[in-house]
Amino acid sequence: MKAIVCTRYGPPEVLRLEDVEIPNPGPHEVLVRVYAAAVSVSDCVIRSGRVKPAMWLPFRLFVGFRRPRHAVLGIELSGEIESIGTKITRFRPGDRIFAFTGRRFGAYGEYVCLREGGQHMPTDCVIASKPANISHAQAATVPTRATLAFHFLRKANIQSGHKVLIYGASGGVGTFAIQLAKHFGAEVTGVSSTANLDLVRSLGADRVLDYTAQDGTTVGGPYDVFLDAVGFKKSSPLKLRCQATLARGGRLVSVDAAAKVPAGYLNILKDLLAADKIRPVVDRVYPLPETPDAHRYVEAGHKRGGVAIAMIPAE
């Protein structure tokens, strides 16, 4: 099979297209034919190996010390069950799924084995049936970005009627956060660049702020929830002014915070997607050989929603 292989940490150029063996599923595993995989900021960090000093040891324990432990990277995918192990109960060949691969990685290949898990067989992989009303490229961008948005809004105890400000509203987490906050009944203000204001409005934001033009004097509020979907490493006078508008008892949550997202969240999101309550925003889809270009684009920091790579022609 074809796969993108990473044998050392470094810039996008370390990613190479190679032929590797198709894996064989164990008793508790499914073999997935991958149709699309996501490329997120997290993928770029994993490839580069660059993290804050305090995170160096946990990162290397998870990914690998001198090089990635698993040469085929990628943690989010959408595809079809090709075959199953003898102990599999939830899935059958032909089932279309989307998944978070966890520490197994492997989404940047045409096939990957994932552990089904269950009551007595824990796993860090999360697999759910793909909604029929979205494409594989769209589905591949859901497992981490949408679950993070859901997790942090729940962590902030979002309630109907709350005023919510989402900083970085046009990114992978932000585009889902707008729609989920509206689903919860909140009034949403989205912050993005000039080029993305219309997108933010189209996703349901009641009010938009242009971080390239705002002087910080008309940010509104007070806000019950401030979701920083960019991270504290990227600050600005406007962000600081927005943080200052939190209501008494308001909650500030950031994607910088460590998060162990419950596996059940993906099934909740699956139902919301199937009901057209939320929709993935996909900026670009690259063919598998152009995965290094996809990484360069994501690292440039201007993507709208998600970016995917495709193992099959676009649907």
C-alpha cells in the first residue's frame, strides 16, 4: 500500500511517500481502508517534534524519543472496514466509519488496523459510524477538532442564553465551536480576520469582530464564556480586551489546556452531523503524495476550518 512515512522529526520535507505492507488485523482489530485523513496543527507538531520544554518528556513518551515510534503518522481518518478480527462485535466489513487513531497513528496510509475496544478491552482509538450526509474528507476533520470544541464548551458549563465569545472562530476548533454553541442556545460572537468574517456569520455567529481592525473598544460583553480556539501563544491587544470582558463568574477556556476527551463525544457529534445540526468546514483537500504541502499550508496559520488528504478521488 501507499503511505506517507516519517522516520525523523523535522520540517514537512521529512514526509515521504513509500510502499509499505498492508497490516493484518488481530482478534480485537478492524482493518480500515482509509479514504481521507485530516491534517491539523496537532499533526504538524507531531511531525516537527517541537513542543514547549515542559511538554518534551510527555510528548516523546507518547510519540517516540529519537524519531516517531510509528513511521506512518496521522490521527484522524474516514474510511471503510475492509476486514475484522475474530473478536469484533460492533463492526462488519463494508461499514463506513470515521475515527481517532490515538497512539497507533497510521491515518496517512491507505490501510490501518484499529482496536475496537469495549467494556473489557480499553483502547485509545475511537471509532464511530460515518454519517451518510457528509463526505469522507469532511468526516476526517471531525474526530479531534469537533470533540475539542464540544469538550471545552461543556467544561465551561455553557447554558442556553449565555453570551459566548470564540477567538479564532474560523479555524478547525472554532468553526465547530460556533455551531455547537448555537446548538446549546448561546448568543455567539466570533473573532476572525477580515477574509473570514462571512464564513463565521454563515456558521451562525450573531456578531463578528475583525481582529485585524478592532481597536478593542467595541468588543461587547460581558461574556459568560470565552473560548480561545487559537491558544495563548498567539496574543493581541484585542484578545486581552476580550478576556477583560468576562462576566463575574464567567469561564475562560483554551485549546492550550490538556484535554482527555471522552470517547462517547464522537457518537454525540455523529448524531448532530447526521441531523445537519453542525457541518464540517473543509478548506482544502490534497492528494496523498502532496501531504508535505498540506502540512506547509496548515503551518502557515491561515486555514479555514479543516484540511484533508485523500487516498481516493474527491467525492
